[in-house]
Amino acid sequence: MRARKALPLALPLALPLALPLVLAAAPAAVAAETTVVVTGAKSAPAGWSTATCPAHSHLTGGGYAFAPAGPGDTVLVNAPVPSDPGTWSARAEHGVVTAYALCETED
């Protein structure tokens, strides 16, 4: 019986230089999105300010500008309106507030 010669553990692999490329189809063009800032009306003292996104856009965030009536005055509400998903609202305890809505629209 003839003894077999042991092979080295690490064999170099020869790969062909020209491998076929598989390319995925490019995704369809996506409309560009534009951010629009909508400013609500300035509130009365301790009143509400709301900012509503225009048609064909959606709310992505919001905020407010605040003029406190005095030391310790605070903003009580700074949030989207649950019953109107395209609107941001803000309300100060005593001062004046202006709401801002960040809206995204597709071009």
C-alpha cells in the first residue's frame, strides 16, 4: 500500500481575474424633500399659538419663541396637536409665545 503525502493546510486559491458583476437595478428617482418653517400668530398673554403645515406637506417637528411675563414664567405646552397631525402648538403660563412648525414637502 502506498502512503499518501499530506497536503499543506493553507492552499492559495487562484481566482479568475474577470469575475462577472451582478448589478442591482438603480432605484427609481425619489422626489426631493424641502423643509418649510411655518410661523404661527403671536399669542395673547397666557394664550395659545399654533402653526399649521400647508397642504401636501407633513409635520416633522416644531418649537416656539417665548417672551416671558416675568421671572419664573414658563412654557406649558410645546407639542404637536394630537387631533391635527399637521399642527404644532405652544402656550406660555403668563407670557407671549409664537409657535413654529417644521414641515416637509416633496418637490
